Amino acid sequence: MSIERTTRRGFFGRMMDGVQGAALASLALADAARASSGTYDLSPKKPHFDGKAKAVIHLFMNGGPSQVDLFDPKPALVKHAGSAPSRDIVNQIEFADQIGVMMPSPFGFKRYGKCGMEMTELMPHLGTVVDEIAFIRSMYGEHFNHEPSLYLMHSGRTLPGRPSLGAWVTYGLGSVNQNLPAYVVLDDPKGLPINLTQNWQSGWLPPIFQGTRFRSEGLPLLNLKPPEELPSPLVEAQRDLLRSLDEAHRARRPGVGELDARIASYELAARMQMAATDALDLSKESDATREMYGLNEEATQSYGRRCLMARRLVERGVRFVQIFIEGQIWDNHSDLEKSLKYSCAKTDRPIAALIRDLKQRGLLDSTLLLWGGEFGRMPISQIRAGGTAGRDHGPGGFTTWMAGGGVKGGVVHGATDEIGHKAVQDRVSVHDFHATMLHCLGLRFRDLAFTRHSLQERLTDQYPARVVNEILV
């Protein structure tokens, strides 16, 4: 029998395998122990301090709205119209064969409100409530393509698998209404956005914090009502039996987040049978309200329904509501004039109605509205075969806005350069945007953390971030 000889170098090398394995096992056991000892639910939680906002409505404009055509007027583009772009711009264009020339907006800008805000003539309804809005004209992103940029805007990183905005907010604050989901998603009936349901996932946060999709046409949730009506005592007896069976099943499987979330969703579904139907029953709204949101017009009906649903949901204590638009209607690579007219006509009236409605009901001061896409557009034209001029993606400088809970109205923060290409003054990163949102809710972005693999994970991750106090009351 031969005996394998081990060198001194080999011995210490193999010994390190055991040390590393022990370290990994320790981390895994620590995470498992933490998960089994932690109790996660959607009961209301105290914020870190008394924030102005109690709920959020996120109006996400998938595709990248053009800042130089909507909210960031650039007279210099008229001066340089038709001239070749600089090398700095050309180096950021994905399709070299489609590079055009400097292109001013085909639309006019007007001054609106007491503040005299300049914005596009394509959004006259929003202009009537501009005194409630804080525009951030100096946003900037990290990536040129849609998918990574959507991940960044919704989760703080350009990578998939991380918790979304709504998941972080409900993890930090829970929900006031236990008969409705804490985090509701109103996606467009015409189709899911880019990155699909990953936009509202809980990632590695407990699954109970992920978003719940409500339909804006037909029943809000399928299979919500039982196939036959039963006497109330019998229904309660059934629920009590199921609850005891669930608890016995859960007791034998501690620390399984997916199981906890599944049981919690079943219990919530039972409570939602009345609450969800009532919350989304728009027939209870007055004719004047329905008219204000544009429910009687084809162009605004779909988005108007979801904006009105969002108001009814936050009115009932839902913490976070996300409204998505159909496809990427703001992705104006070609036919800029036609596509921008369509996008603005679809959303302008309902969003203005939402702001006005919240204010007249005393809800605007406690509801934070967020508007924006994943990036903006370039100040030059993009020429694609078979279409008229459009604009390519522009992550270097774009506009978003906030309104309501804790935000000043009628103000502009930051600026892009003279042609609207890059943010140059008081620049605001996506992480700053997230930190400001959390601050309005009374959450310190450094303290809202979740322990994962012995690391303190945050929405803003390990990136430097700051609260944009300049736009806050």
C-alpha cells in the first residue's frame, strides 16, 4: 500500500480549504438563524423620524422621456440646429449609422402657474398644477440601455435580483390597511414593461414585501371571490381550520420565507374579498371626478382609470402604488413628433387630475408623487430607415419630478448644459433620488438596512448618496 506524501505547502493550502468552508458555513448558518428568528409582516412600523409623506404613488414612464422636449427648454439648440454633434456626444451613440445633427424641439414651451415654470405646450393640464411640482433637471444615470437602467431606477443597481422601491418602503414602514396589499402595481392592460415583474420583486427581502398586481380592467384579482356563497359562520369555521393547519405546517418548517409569504397571501386574499372590490369600484366616483380623470375619452381612459385607482388605494392606507405605462411609449428613436404627442395626450390629463384630486381631499401633503423614466434623450436627431427624426437614449442628464408629501412646489433644481446633454449643476444621482424619497417617508437611507450574508444591504447600496434638501419643505 502506497502512502501519499503531503508537502508543507500542500498541507497549508488544503488547510485553507477547511477554513474557507467553515467561514461559508458560518455565514449560511447565521443567515438561516436570523431568518428563522425574524418575524416579517405588514403591520404598521414607526419611521425613523416624523416624515411628511405616508404613501407613495410612482408614475413610471418607461422608455426615457425627452427632457429637451418636455421640461428643459434649450434655446441653444435653436442656435446650433443642423450642426454636427461634438465628439463627446458621438462617442455615446450606440448606432453610429444613425447619428444626426443638433435638433431643437419641434414643440413650443410656455410658462405656467404662479411660479412661471417653463414646460412643453404638450402638457397643458399638468401646467395647471405646476405650482405643486418640484422639477429635478439634473438627474443622471449609469447605463445607456433600458434593462440595466430600469434595474437601477427600481432597485438601486444595474443588476437583476435586488428588492424594488416598493419592497424597501413596505419593509421599512409596513401598511396601515391590513385588508389590502401594502404594495400595489397597476400595470398597463396592453402589456408588461421592460424587465417584466422584476420591477416590483422583493429580491432577497422576505417575499411578503413584493408588489401585488391589480388589473385595471375586469376583476382586479382573478379567483378572489369563492365559487359559491356560504353562510358567514361556516366561512369563519373554514378559515379557522385553515389557519390552524397553516400554523401547524409552518411550525414544522421555521425560517422558510416563501412559506410565510404564501400563508400571508392566502390570509390577505380572504380579507380582500370585500376590501379590494370596494377600493377599485370606480362606479362609486362622481361623474365630475370621472370626467376630470378623462375616463370618458378613449385617449385618457386607460391611464386615467389607474390614476383614479391609485388615489382610492392610498386613501385606504395602501403604502406604495406603482403605475406603469404601455410598453415603451417614451422611447422615441423615430417619429418624435407623433410619438410624443401620443404619450403626452395619454398621460397629461390623468396625472394633473390625480394631483388636483389629492389636494382637494387633503391627501397631497401626505402622498409623495414620483414621475420619470429610466433616462432621457439626446439633443441630436436620430435617423432610422423608414421613419422621421427621433432621439437616442441620453442617461447623462434628464428630468424627473416630485410632488406632494414634503416637497416644495413650483421649483426647479439643478441644470443640464446649454444643449441638455449632461447634468452640470447640482447633479442628482438615482441614489440621491431614492434617498430623498425615503427621507420624505421618515426613513434614513443609511439606517434602512437588511442583513444578508453578514452585510448590511440598502436601497442605496454602498454608493454615496444625499437627500436633495433643496426641494423639500
